[in-house]
Amino acid sequence: MIARSGDIQPSLFDDVYASYKDFVNPPLARFMKLAGAPVEMRASGCRIWDEAGRSYLDFCGGYGVFTLGHMHPVVVDAVRAQLETMALSSRVFFNEKMGALAAALAKLAPGNLQITFFSNSGTEAVEAALKLARLSTKRTKIVSTQNAYHGKTMGSLTATGRDVFKDSFEPLIPQFEHVVFGDLEALDRALLDAAAFIVEPVQCEGGVIIPPDGYLRGVRDLCDAHGALLIADEVQTGLGRTGYVWGVDYESVVPDIMTVAKGLSGGVVPIGATISKLDVWMRAFGKSPLMHTSTFGGNPLACSAGLAAIKVLRDENLVQRSRMLGDYLLAKARELQAKVPDVIEHARGRGLVVGIELTSEGYGGVIIPECLKLGMTAAYTLNQQKVIRLEPPLIVTQEEIDEAMDIFAQGVTKAKEKLGRLAVR
Ligand SMILES: Cc1ncc(COP(=O)(O)O)c(C=O)c1O
């Protein structure tokens, strides 16, 4: 916006808001403004600073992207060094960093998962997994779960289990069936002649839903019995988020295909990865190596970030940290729940993904903006607006958790003051 002399100078916020409203997404711009969202200017560790220099504890954590916090120096240095030599791949020559990251992932992944296809986001990682499963098994049916979140491109969207995102795009891809998450009998019936079952070890966007113990083992057994492949969608649960390196490690299950994204870039460069067993991959692409490709997938910048992120995860013991601090955060959330059961119905979590389920969706509309006002980010889960997710970086400290939960408690008090007792909904 150009200001004429004599005009009141628009603030940076006004400028950015106007550009969102006019050129990005008008209704989202209005919604974000109403919620009190400022402009992000810089970030470091668990904090983000806005245009007025105010700082916010980031307990939304980019929906699980910032496992290492913002701008981890080891990752930033690795990306900067890569930028000095070659940013994107020629695609004609071998790319050293892609080979190295694929090898590192084979080492880190459960069991004999070995071959990695690289892309640039979670939904692309899922698309690759679905195509791989269909080609590898020569079957077409895919089983997924109700309330799942796998992304919003057509294949991933079809696998996603929330109608509001899907209905407008019907007809979607045929031969998908959704079963209740946690229900092995329903899965057994659905798996007849299926190519694959895709499942999240914890349904994060579904409202941090944790399946009953033994579910993932049972899933593995049923997939084996039916000759169907097991796709574990670890886009959000992977790389330490749940207090295990992978969400499936909770039950020592080895999937046939695994999708990874979010934390794999160390929060610095977008990345997606689909890791599969060698025989599964060879049956699909052994004779047609260019059947599924991505121009930017596996670029040197993203792979340098990935290599550095895996090193930090190990060097800083972040998986163990996630488990310990996750227990602490959950205990604090449960303490608060016990004090305000009229507003908070339930608190649950695994590692550093904690869901706070409200008695009524309406409370979130006050709690989230109030938290922001007091210096903390929090957000709804995408499929369940009654649940506020707390998903801080794995480098978070106990003091930062105390500070965040203090702010959250003030948000709850404000919601009670403003709304009184809402009908349970
Ligand atoms: C389990 C899971 N799969 C896939 C996706 C889609 O990832 P992206 O938004 O990077 O496409 C998400 C995003 O939240 C996710 O949580």
C-alpha cells in the first residue's frame, strides 16, 4: 500500500492484513484478525516474536513441525552451508545429500524399511504411499479410519475421515472404506482384498485420539492375514513427538510403508518422505523407476536440513525428553482439568502431543485468543474443534510448560467469566 503525504501511515499489521484479505484468503484473513493473530517477525527455540516485539511461547508448534524448536542453529548452519554450494538438484546427476538422508532414514526407521521416496509435504508423502501400495499389491481398495487426517490432495483427502473437507469434492477416489479407529473386528471385515490399511499411530488432528493398547499389533496381524500392506502415517507422530522415535514403536510394530514430513526438516525447509520395504517398492517400481516422481523432492537443501535434524534429535536426547516432558505437561493439564471440569472434560496425550478436550466447542473461541493475548500460541485440532492441542517443541523446558499452563489457566478463567456455563456440545 502506498501512503500519500498527510495520510496516517498504515502499520505493518494493516499492510499484511490487507494483503491477506485481498490476495491470499479473505475469510481466513478476517478470522485470524478476529482471533488476534499478529504478524510473525522472527522465531527462536520455543518462542515467536511479533511486529510489536512481543514474544509468544509456541505451544502450537506449527502443528508438529517445530520438533527442534524454531531455527535450531545446527540445522540452520547445515542449510546455510548447503546454500553456498548447490540449493536444488539438477535431477540429472547423483545428489549426495539425498542418498545420505535416505540411508540415515533406513537406519532410523523400524525393522527393514529401506527405500525412501522424497517429496515436499505430508500429503505428498501419503499420495506416494497410496500409489505404491496399489501398484505393489495389484489391488485397489484402501482402508482408512474414521476421523483420520492424511492431508488434502485427492488421494490423501479420500483417506481422510472428515466429511466437511471431502463432501464438496465428491466423487473422490473409488474403493476407499473407513472403519472406526481402534476397532479390529471392523478392520478384519474391511480388509478383504484390500491393498492397504493406512493409519496414524495417534490421531493427532482427530483430537489426539489414542488407540487401545494392542491395537497396532492387532492391525499388523490382520494386514498380514489378509495380504494387505500396513501404511503408518507418521507425518505428525514421527521423530520423537510421542516420546518414541516413531509412533509405531510404542507397540514395536514394523509397517510396510511409512510416511514422514513435518519434523523431518528440523523446521527449516519443507520435506516429505515415504519409506518402504525393498520388496514392496520393487514390486511396484522395479521395472518403472520414473512412474512416480517429484521435481523438488529430495533437494539438497531439504536433505541437509533432514540430516542435521536427525543428528540433533539424537545428540540432544529429544525422544527421551519428549516422553519425560510430555508426562509433565499431561500431569499439569490433568491438574487443571480437575479444577475446572465444567470447562475441560478430558486431557490426554502421548509424549509432547497433548489434547485438551473442552466440554463445549464455544470455550475454545475465548481460550485461544486469550492465550495469544497473554503470550502463548495454541490451536484446535483440525478434525475436532472441541480439542485444543498442545504440541510444543521437544526442546521445551519445564519452566516454559509452567508458564504456558499458567497462561492456559487464565484463558479458561476468562472463558468462564465471559461465557458462563455452556451447554455440553
Ligand atoms: C498424520 C498426517 N498426515 C498428513 C498430513 C498432511 O501434511 P501436510 O499438511 O504437510 O500436507 C498431516 C498434517 O497435519 C498429518 O497430521
